Amino acid sequence: MRVESQAEPEKSRAPRVALESTVIAHGLPYPHNLRLARRLEARVREVGAEPATIAILHGELRAGLTDAELHHLATASNIRKVSRRDLPIVVAQKGDGATTVASTMFIAHHFGIEVFATGGIGGVHRGAVFDISADLPELARTPVVVVCAGAKAILDLPATLEWLETHGVTVIGYGADEFPAFYSRQSGLPVDVRVDSAAEVAAIVRAKRQLGMQNGLLVCVPVPAAAELPAPVVEPAIEQALREAESRGIRGKALTPFLLARVSELTGEASMRTNLALLENNAYVAAQIALALAIES
Ligand code: PSU
Ligand code: MN
């Protein structure tokens, strides 16, 4: 297997921030997805870090894409949604794949990238059907800092936090006392610690390293207030989308993309604007954390 990173590693290079690609290929419609992919990279560069959008192209693990490759991910119809279990398949078949939080963490770690920005992590789905995102066990086993706006509100947030606690994943609120609910700033559920700077996150990452802990770490940044969708506005749309998924028998890897797209339609794209705003904000915070970690480390 050939494994490539676009830029050659060198001592003096800017600290890198990984970005996921499922949100580009399966999370947002064109042209919003392409604009977002470029905007996230620009946000990371503004802070002085280097963006590395993660994907699999022609079976190769990649960290850092050209603009033509971003365009391909945003427009092609044969891009597979790749979580951890799909990795060996798409590599063996020399296919193209967009990476979820789980597989982006795996590949980021492979390339020595320690910080990763996403929108919202996957988690424990609501309802009786047993469905837990591979994002959670990846957080328990791979030492990457994941910057997010909490878990997507389509999920069972209390159960998601319980899972993270059981498996020893530290949940940090960035300028927040509560676990954010993706579209909204609050969930009523506490985080393990509140921090108010990137330096404080870096200190926790270093302590975790010194303790020899191999797990990841979750940094939760509430969506900027101006872009927030209050829970009473978004919750009816989520409940309707969940009922439709149930009656249409939508399960497995198709469920999260379906729910996100339906909530966007039902809220007149308000939820998509919120999604875009929080993704950008998370990229910005992740770049600051990457810089803070690069100082005296
Ligand atoms: N958050 C978004 N849009 C997305 C996702 C998260 O705003 O498209 C993606 C992420 O890649 C996440 C995945 O890892 O959904 C979770 O999918 P599943 O529940 O099937 O594990
Ligand atoms: Mn699932």
C-alpha cells in the first residue's frame, strides 16, 4: 500500500490541522460543500496552521488535498462514506472515499497529526434500534484531539456522554460549562471541565500524554450565538426526520446523512447555515490549539 501526504514533512513547517471529508461528500449539498471545504482550509491558514483535509483517493490515504481533489470529492457520485470498518475495502479496491470522524482520526494519527476539526461527532442514536457511531470507539483508542460542536442533536446526547465516560474520553467545554447540542449552544448536560483558552487545552493534552493515555480527547465549542438554532425550533424537525427514517426503514450508514439533510429541508436551510458556521468556528479553534501545542513541545 502506498501512503502519501501531499507536503513533505520538515521541521519548520506549520502545525497541521486535520479536516474530515464526509461532511463534504455526504453532509452538505453542492456548491455549499465545496465552498465550505475551501473556507475551512482558509480559516486554518489565517491562524498560521496548515490544513490537511483527509480522504482516500485511488485507494491511497491522503492528508492534504489539491483544490481539484476537493472539487472531485464535492461533486463525484461514487465517493464512498468510509468509517473505520470500510478502510481496508476502499484501499484494496483502489476506490475514492470520504472519511468520517472515526476514519479521519485514524488517518490523522497515521500521519502524525494531533488536532482535528469537525462539525459534530457521531454518537448513540435515539430509539430502540442499536446504533452507535464508530466515532465513539475511535475516540477511546486513538490519540487525536477532536474539536466539535458536541454530538449531532439528532442523537441521544445523555447516552453519548455516558458512553464517553465509560471509555475514559475526557470531554472539555471550550468557553462552555455544558456539552453543546450542535445546532444549539446548550444541552443541560455538563462537560468534565471548562477551559477558556487554547493553552489550557494544550496543557491537558500534554498531561494526558505524560500519563501514557492512548485515547483521544473531545473539545466542545458551542456554535457562535449569532448562528444558533434554539432547541425548540430545531427539535420538531429532528423528531419528524426521525419518524420518516423509521417509516422508510433508513438505517446504518445512510441514517446520519438522511437525518442531517431532512432537518436542513425542514428548517428552510437554517440548520445548514448553523452547520456551516460551527464548522468554520471549530476549524479556527482547532488551529489555535495546534499552535498552542506546537509551543515548547
Ligand atoms: N457532522 C456534520 N455532518 C456530517 C457528519 C457529522 O455536521 O456529515 C458526519 C461525520 O463524518 C461523522 C459521521 O463522523 O457523520 C457519523 O456518521 P455515523 O453516525 O454513520 O457514524
Ligand atoms: Mn451508525
